[in-house]
Amino acid sequence: MAKKNTEQLFALCIENKECEDLEKCKIYRVRPDDEAVKEGYLRIIDESGEDYLYPESYFVLVELPRKAQDALQVAR
């Protein structure tokens, strides 16, 4: 999951079972956390604006063009 520092990681939520701070079909920023990934989790910045661990199976990692990444950064 290692990426360049200049690239942001994003994930599309495909499941939100028992997670009030996630919306299905929404793209979220991912904070790199190698230890969480080893345990099957992603560190997601959710609707609360904080980062929390969620099951990796709830997301699909997506690659976004730089322009889209910049737009999502400004929107937060």
C-alpha cells in the first residue's frame, strides 16, 4: 500500500454495516497505516472528519486524477 508522499489515497465505500459515519458510494480519504492493513483494516477519514479504522472489505481503493484529488482536498 506504499504510495508516493505526493499522492493521496482514496477509497470508495461499498459497505457501511453498523457504521453511522460512512456513506455507501462515497469516496473517502485514506491515511496510510501499514499495521492496520496487516490486520485487514483501512484508516479512513470519515464523516466526523476524524480518522478511524474500518474493515478493508468495506472499501475499494481507487486512483483519482490529480485534479479530482485536489478538489476532494478543498472540499474537506
